[in-house]
Amino acid sequence: MNKNNKYEKLFWSIALPGFGQLLNAKYIKGIVLIFLEFLVNVQGNFNEVILLSFHGEIEKAIQQTDYHWLMFYPCLYFFAMWDAYKDAGGGKKPYSFLPFVFSAYFVTVGTIFSSSLKIFGVLLGPIWLPILSVIPGLLVGFLLQRILRKS
């Protein structure tokens, strides 16, 4: 394993928040993030919601979701990714954090509206709408990053 591979740490954090921190030898931070991920996952009933969503049972997924807990997940998830990437030597350029931050914001908003917002008449629910919300979050983050770096 290449200890300086910032992308490896980022991808492990995508797999499970806290894994990138463990690979960066930030053990307490990693354990705290893993604990928080499990706490929010269990309290938000996230695994059941994912299963139902993948089976196309969106209404059941919405009923099973505890939105009070699930709204914490995007910020936890994207912070863990950013932190692992940064600690591994990434994100040296100014405003490198913006795509992560705006993705967290947009996914949180996607989560909030996931029980009622339809796209082309299709209710995407608490998994698919937040996942699709990453795209505008990244676009806004990279665009703002580019604008701020030029000024």
C-alpha cells in the first residue's frame, strides 16, 4: 500500500466513513467517524431504506426512513471523505473543499425533499434523489472553486 496515495484514502472513506482516517493513522478520528456512521445508519434505518430502494419499493423506503437521523448522514459522509483526502496530502489548492461541502449541502437538501419531490413524474425517494443531488453539488462546488481561484 502506498502511504501517500490520497485517492486510496478517499475511496476507502467512500466505502465507509472512517476507513480513510484509519489508513492515515488517525485512529481516534477514524473510530469516532465509524461509530457515528453506524449510529446514524441504525437510527435512520438506512440499510433497510437502501434495500427497499434498490428493489424499487420507494413508498416503503420513505415510510421506513427516519429523516431526523438520515439528514446527518450527508455531512458526516462528505466530511469523512474530505478529511481523509486532506490528511493524505490532497486538497492543497485553495478552495479544494468546496466540491465536498456543496455535495453535502445538495445531498442534504435532496434528502429533505426525497419523500415528495418527483422528477419527470417519478418519486425517487430517500436514496436515489440524494445520490442524484451529488451531481449539482459537485458542479456548483467546482464552478465556485474556479471562480474564487481566479479572483
